[in-house]
Amino acid sequence: MTITKKAQWSVMSILILAALLFAWHVISGQTTSRYNENPDVSSKIIGSLDSSGTRFPPKSMEELIDRSEFIVIGTVTTDAINIKRPIRSGTPLDQKFEDKFNKTPTYTTAAVQVQVEEVLYGEIDQQEITYSQLGNAKSHSKQTKVKKRDQVVLFLKKSQEDGRYTSIAFEEGVFTILPENKLLSQSPYKFAAKYDEISLDILKEDVASIVNKIK
């Protein structure tokens, strides 16, 4: 059976159209992705890598939220100040150390005030909270520090001892809000870095959805 040139052109036209439609679908899917699929984390300062033995980062946004007591949006209103805090093991070793050296062992934290603008999870009745980060206020050592006037999204837990707040897994619990409401996570991990340069609204939608599922 002979295939006419007209039929051949018809088949070729269909194949070319199908290829173009497939290419458009692939390109369209890439440009309209909900997340940043290729975040650049090479320039991020991860201060807590100095404390790798105490660093246990979550592996997913679900785990980050599950470990959080509060999730807030706020603005840092003060410069960080150093505060010495006692190291407590909750064992008789604490008293033995004090008896031997006549002092309590301490570690340094950098404390700032954060004005709470929106609570995404948990109940906070304070307009301003003390947010505490590990290490000296003048350095990113031990934990990457926020600075005055930063607008941030914080995934937090609260100390029952003194009421201060700390972020979950150091950098993983901190997102900076950039101009045009875009985000920049402090984390080098994809589950958080995928929100880099993505709208704050996307993160808020995901938080609400995950909270409804696991909390």
C-alpha cells in the first residue's frame, strides 16, 4: 500500500505539533513551579556548623513545624546584646562543679527583641518577644545572627526557665523577608531553601496546610 506525500506531510505535521506541545509543557512547568527548584546556597553563612555536635536539623518542613511551638512573623527592633546563661545538666554534677570552681559554667547568647506582627501557629499574647541565638552578638559563630530591622519568619520554642525564644535547629527555623515579600532562608537544606526568592504567601499557605495535618 503506497502512502501519498500528502499523508506523509500530515503525519509529520502531527509529530512536529506533538513535539512542540511537549516542549511547551516542560518549559511551562519549569517556569511556573511553586518553589525554587535550584536555590543557590553557596554564599550562605551557616554559623551553627561550628557546633555540629549539637546540630540536629529537620529533614522536612513537616518535621520543622512539628518541632515548633510557635511560628511568627516579626521585625527585629534592637541590636543584639550578649547575655551569659548558666549551663545546667539537671544532675548532681552541676553542684559538684560549683563547689569545685566556686562558679556556675555559662555560655554566651545574642539576644534581640522581635516585634510580633503575625502568629502563624501557637498562641503568643506578647507584642514583643526576646529571641535568643547561640554565640557572640558580634559574630556569626555558633549561629547565623539576625540584625536590627530584619523582618523574619521564625519557627520557635520557648524556654520555660526564663521565657526567651529560640529558633528550631538554629538556622533552619529562620527565614528573612526580602523586598516584594520574597523569602531567603538561612538554611542550606533544600526543604527550606526551596522558598528562597519565593513569595511569603507560599510559605504561609504551606504552614497552614501542614499545621492542619499534623498538629
